[in-house]
Amino acid sequence: MDLTYNLAPYLPSWTILILLLPWIALYIVLLPPHKRRFSLGKRFVMPRGPSGQMLLGNLPSWLRARRERATNPWLAKQARYGELTTLSMGSRTWVLVNTSRMINEILAKQTKSTHDRPWLPIAGGLVSRDLRPFLKRAADWKDGRRLVHHLLMGPRSKDHENIIEDTSLGLLRTYLDEPGAWYLHNYRYAVAIMYKIVTNSPLDKSRSELNDLQEVTRTFLEAISNTFVEFFPHLTLLPKLLQFWRPRWEAVGTFHYNVFKHWWAGMKPLAKRDEEPSFLDTVMGEFNATDEEAMYLTMAVIVAGSDNTRITMNSGIGICLAYPTAIQIARDELDKVCGAISLRLPRLDDLPNLPYMCAVVKEVLRWRPVSPLLPPRLLTDDIEVEGYRFPAGTEFLVNMIAVGRHGRDDPTEFKPERWFDVNNNEERARGDAGITQGLWQYAFAAGKRSCVGYKLAQKEIFLGYARLFYCFNFFPVGQFVSGQLETPTIGEPFPIKVAVRSPAHERLIREESERCTFWGQE
Ligand code: HEM
């Protein structure tokens, strides 16, 4: 039989199929996990979410929101699908976690499967050279995290209270002497505390060195989940010559490396192993790592502990302008504890007697979350939660805008009172009316990848606010727009005038700040 003859009419269809096959395979490879594995026969039940474009999914809408600096309204809108929202983001599956209940169900209760990070080719690869602990895979970050946890939560964390009290004297003094640079003082306050905790030495960095460090964080945040390649990591398999995005992000990575190198060179001589060892001593001594890994770990701790605190300090000052009545209530409370005529500065041990001040801290973190969208947590096994079946490879991202608003009256208003009004027994049992507990789910996430510095952060923000509100008045210069608070700018986030409350307050600051040792030289 002449086969060639018989097959001839079918040849065009075979040829088309053979030509299409690689494209079909590529299409499947590029699909996000919840679609790819479904197409291979497994059935997953995902939460609802908006429809998107073929292959790109919801990516264009996210990238547009970022470009237009409209991520907060975008995130608020995604919560209309319920407690969880599924988004197809190129080759990645995002599930937004929109309530604190779901943070608990997924990130806390399923922490074994949800404490990893996906590989991010731009933010983690080119910009961080795969060395930034914050984005490392769980296995590579385990030892470093244990060390940082010990530093921040271990028995010596009680000493941090002295460091905060001492450094906040420098904050008051510089607000007095150079009120126009208030936002720079907020940053120095946060960095000086971290520097002292890490190196056991006062901060010896100039303003321009601090600016460089801020620029590192700004450009890092700009890199994360903000480019096409980040959502189609397979593109990094292309020959390097075709990777047109590389030079731009490599340059950012080099800048970060150089800034870290400069700080590291200044720090290394501070290690002295004869006294009680500092974190720096441990990292340089016992930590089984290369010099570069030790450098990235140490700098990551300083950076992670500084920028979030700085932004929260700035937001607190913004509250003085946007909600002066709330600040007046906080100040009346402070005056009762520390005196309105014969004065003393607020201290950390005043915390139990300043419940309104605690509520202000928590409400700032709810009202203006530092990171509206938390970094992705990678699911490492298939899991089931409340009827949903999620495939490994799904990424959970906490939507802080939605979490802060869910189930709250007037959620866009700043109302510290809401923290006294906790009518949910479970929340009350967790201690949501205080400051030391309960806040973690609103600002610091949960599970094995949650914020290691949350106790320190609560204390430094509490004392920073308490001392500033007690000693200074803040006035808007021109029209104050509270939306401006959303810009994590390095410069002045909004124009204000700072004035000391009275000559008695000025005297108090001058006397007390003589004792300040950790603020360091600019
Ligand atoms: C207002 C202040 C702060 C806020 C709102 C904040 C919030 C957060 C959040 C949301 C995360 C990510 C958790 C996740 O991936 O689910 C995080 C991680 C982290 N935070 Fe904080 N943080 C603050 C201050 C601090 C301070 C003072 C330190 C001290 C060093 C610190 C150290 C860290 C570290 C090391 C991580 C990485 C955790 C990991 O990937 O395992 N943070 N923080």
C-alpha cells in the first residue's frame, strides 16, 4: 500500500500541529500554577477574582496601578471578592489575603507550607544578588533568622529599652535645634537604634550616608513585583544579550552593594570579641558564612529595622495635622502622667498608664500601613483551607489595606478609640486593647516569616510619639492633604512647622539630652 499517497490529504494539519506543539507547550509552561496544573488533570478550587487578559491575566491592571501610584485603591477594590482574591499574574498565582482571620488560617496555622518566598529575578536576583535575607528561600535564611530572632527577642532585648530611651533624647534635641529637618531626624532615630543594637556603638554616619541607605530601600521597593520579568521568570533563560532589562537593574544592585560595602567597612573595626559579644561579633565570628553573606545579613537587619519605623514616625506627625483632636487627647493623657507644669519626659515604663497613646500607635499602623501589600509567601505543598484547594506554587500576599478596613466602622477615618471598643471576645483575649500583643496580625504578619522586630518597633514608635507629642506643636504649612502620607518619599513628606510647646519643655529637653550617648555624630 502506498502510505505517502494516503497521508497526503492530512499532511497540512499534521504540519500545523507539529509547528504549534512547542507554542502550546510554552503556553502551558507560562501559565500560573493554578491554571497549569489544572490543565494537567488536577483540579484546584481557588477563591474568586477578577477576570484578566489571556496569558497576562491581571498583571496589566496591577502594573498600571503601580505606575499611577494608585496601589492602595487598587488593593481596596480587590477585596470585593471576599476574604481571599485570586489573581493570575503572568506565570504567577497571587492570592490576596484580605482579612486578619485568613492571615491566621493560612499564614499562622499553615506556616510550615507558607513560610517560603518565590524567586524574584529582579528584586531578589539582579538587585539583591540573591543575598538579601528578606527574599531568601526558607532553607537559606533559617540560620540567619534564628540569629536575628535571638538578637531582637532574646534575653538581651530588655537592654533595647535603654537604647530607645537614650536615642530618643537625640531625637528631641535635633527637633529643637533643627526643626526644618524633622523627617531626617525620624530616620536617624530609627537607624541609630538599630546601629547601636547591632554594633554596640553609636551611629557615626553623615546625613549623606543615611540618604544613600534610604535610597537603597527606595530602589529595592521600586524593583519588587514591578516589572514584566518579575512575573515571567522564564524570560531569564533567554541569552544574556537579549535580556535588555539587565543593565538597569544590575546598576541598582551595584549601587546597593557599594553602599553596603561602605557601611560594612566602617563597622568591621567595631567588632571586639573580648567584651560581651554584639550581634556584629557573632556574625563575624560564629556565623558560618562568607564575608558578603555576613554583610548582607547585618545590613538587612539595619535596613529592615529603620525604614518601616521612619515611615511610621512620619505618619504619626501627619496625624497631628490631619486629626489634631486625637493628638490633643493623647497629650492630655501624657500631661496627666508626666505633668503639665512640673515636667518630666514620658518613659517606656509609663506604657500601661498611657492606653490612648498605645491606641494611637496601633491606629497609625492600621490607617496607613507601611507596606500596603506584604511580600509574597510561596506555598510549598498543595493545601486545603475551608473548602479551597491551593496548588503548591501559589503565592499568598497580605492585602494590608483590606485587612485594616475589614469589619471596621468608618475604616478610612483615624479613630484610636476603636481599639478600646473591641467587642469581639477573641480579639480581647489576644489583648487587642493593649500594645504588646494583638497587633501582629495587623502590621507585622504571622507565621515563621513574620516581622522579627515587632516588639522593638512597637516600643520605639510608642516612645518616639509620646516624647514628641509631649514636647512639640506641629502646624501645617499651606494646605495639608492626608493622601500625601502615602508617599514613602525620602524628602519632606508634607510641609510642616515644628515649635516647642513652652520654654519649660525646651529646658527639659536641653537638660535631659545632655545624657544622650547613642545619637552619634552627623
Ligand atoms: C513599624 C515598623 C515595622 C513594621 C510595620 C514591620 C513590618 C514587617 C512585615 C510586614 C514584614 C514581612 C513579614 C512577611 O513576609 O509576612 C517584616 C519583616 C521583617 N522585619 Fe519588620 N517591621 C517593622 C519594624 C521592624 C524592625 C524594627 C525590625 C528590626 C530589625 C524588623 C525586622 C524585620 C525582619 C528581619 C524581617 C524579615 C523577616 C523574614 O523574612 O523572615 N522590622 N516586617
